[in-house]
Amino acid sequence: MLSSFYKSSNQDFNLLHGDCCELLKRFDFSFDVIFADPPYFLSNGGISYQSGQVVCVDKGDWDKLSSPAQMDDFNFQWLTLCREKLSDNGTIWISGTYHNIFSIANTLKTLGFKILNVVTWVKTNPPPNISCRFFTYSSEFIIWARKHPKKPHYFNYELMRKLNGNKQMPDVWHLPAIARWEKSCGKHPTQKPLSLLSRIILASTPEKAWILDPFCGSGTSGIAANMLNRQFLGIDIERQFLDMAKARRQELDNPQIRQSYISKVKDLAHLYN
């Protein structure tokens, strides 16, 4: 029997502590959508620029890699398990950069997924390139794939069109990177913004859908899911990040905080106002 790290009072937000590759083997449940932000394996002693300061990009042992073959093996392992937990008409979203996204795309094809889109997320406020020797890193990629090539998937086409000024939503999204107000419960090194996760969830799930995040970190996917009346299960190996996710979910019980978040996320403001 699995023990929950945290469960919200209405049971729409659930957290498990541990390695997703171990925990996913221990329960039988089908999810409508999976969002995954797996390690990019960037912790190699490099530096970046944040909040006016030069900082090390090392994030922890979970983000370190010994060889490209190790990355391929890791991606094959967790994606195989996630495929087993995905409903037959379900879809999966996976974020990454050039460091890991090609390995993930190849693994998806090997496992029989059909890639639907590769969304380019263009950050409207990227950090500068401190070396001044190449272009600024201002984008990330999100692969969207369905489990079976010939089984239809859910896509909220009309809403996406409405959110894009009554024109078809393109696969290039201009959305801000993480904002200071999204770090009210602490700082996660790879936290994704609510604006990104809200659009993903709106595009690919109906209300009451179940969403799985096997690398949930500070729980942005779950916060977006609950704000949109979806249900969520998140897994993470780092307890400190789960503490942040729990605190963020508890914030939503405050109507003023919830409304403040809605007003700051463009798609949510458009939807609810």
C-alpha cells in the first residue's frame, strides 16, 4: 500500500515521495494526461545569470549524468512506465532543451507514441548570455504525443483558438519565465510558470481529468490542474520540493490568493473574467 506524502482535503491534489521509476510500478491507475519535466542533466559546473548575479547551474545529484547512454536508458525506463499508466486515448507532454529532448523524441518513437507537436516556448524575459559568445538561450521545447498512433486524443481546439484572438493557436508560445510571485513558498531550480502549465492543461484535458507528473518538483502542474478543476498526482524524489508543492497547494485554499493567481495568468484571466 502506497503512503501519501500529502493529500488535499478534497483529494484533488496528491503527492508521493520517492523515485517515480519505483513508485509507478506499485499502483494500477490510468491517467488522462501526463506532464513531465525530467532532468535536463545540466549540472556540470556551468554558470548562468539570475536576478543580477552570476550563479552555478548545478541543481543536485538528480541532474547529473555520466554518459549519453545513461540518459537514453533513463528516458526509456520512465517513459515505458508512464506509457503503462496512460489511458489508451491519453497524451503526454515533456519539456526539455537540446540537452535531452532529442533522446526523449527518439524514445517516444521507439515506444510507439505518435508525436503531435513540438511546442517552442519562447520566454519573454530570458536571462542574458553572460559569455557574449553565442545567442541567448530564450526558449525550451515541449513535445506533445499521444499513446497510440490511430486512437483519437482530446484537444480543446475551439478554446485554444479563442485564446489566440480567434485564430488557430500556433506551436510557438510567447510566455514569461517564472515570476517572483510564483516563488512565494520557496525557490525550485527548474520551476515552470503557471502560464505554461495552464495552457497545456486547458489544451489537452476536460474538467475532472486526472493528470500525472512523475517529476513534479514544486507542483506547478498540480496547482494549474486544481485551478482548472482537474485532479492531480505528483511524484518527486526530493522531499524539500514536495514540501514546497504542499505549501503552494495550501495557498490555494485562500480565495484571495487563488484570485490573485488567476489575474496574473493571461489564459486564466481570459477564461474566468
